[in-house]
Amino acid sequence: MTIRIQKCTYEDLSKLQDVSVKTFTETFKDHNSAENLNAYLERALNLKQLEKELSNPLSHFYFVYFNDEVAGYLKVNINDAQTEVMGDETLEIERIYLKNKFQKHGLGKYLLNKAIETAVEHDKKKIWLGVWEYNENAIAFYKKMGFVQTGRHSFNMGDEVQIDFIMTKTLV
């Protein structure tokens, strides 16, 4: 078993879209209408949007590979790229997704550790993320990893407004 993390580049754009759509769909298809899911995918994960995000120097994407297969990915944002105003001492984990077949292999910890490493490299004191209020497995994982709920915000899934818990971890 080999696990590695690799930063995404422009050459990875179509691979990034593929893993983004697959992981988001696997995670949320059973909890949302097909119309709302497709509306989100078309708005947030189209090639033009992902290219724009990938070109932002304040955002970083990383693939995690399990035995040379892309198992998931991480997107972090610093400073003005954050989706909420959290200050200059924070790093946002905007996306951390694994394909279903790669869950429960410790890969989430690898990605989370990459986010922490990136935060430390940029002299950040805290990391934060938004997690859907009904994603109990993810909430339990983040609590286990030292995150606490510090707020909430709205997340638009098509024409439905959902609530994400904001969870924060202070770095030592």
C-alpha cells in the first residue's frame, strides 16, 4: 500500500474535475434531488470554474493517491481566497473529499495533515472548514481530529439552502 499527496497543476484540470464530481456526487446524491445536485455540479465544478480556482495563488489543490490511483483531493484557501471572512491568521479547508472505496484507510488524516502543514508554512494559527450539519461521519471525524464547532453558514445546493457547521482547530 502506497499513499502519496501531489499538488494539482493546470495539466490536472480534467482529472480534478472528474474526482470533484465523483466524490461530491457519491457523498451527497442520496440526500439531495438530482436537479439540485446537478445545478451545484454545473455551477461549482465546471472546468472554467475549477480553472479559475486553480489559478488563484491563494488556493491550493492536492490529490491523494492510493496505490497510484487518485483517491480524493483537498482544496485549501488562505487570506482573501477564503469563502468567509476569518482573518489573516486562518486557513480554510474548502474541500476534502475521498472516493467511497477509499474511505476508512486513513487518507482523510493524510489530507488533513497536508492542510495543517500548509497552514504552518503560511504562519496560520487556525484552520477551519464548513461541514453539512447532517454529515455525521465527517463531523465525528473532525471532532476526533480536534475541531470544534464555532459557527454556521448557509450553503446553496441548487435551489435549496442548507446549513454547514463551521468547525475550527487551533494549531499549536
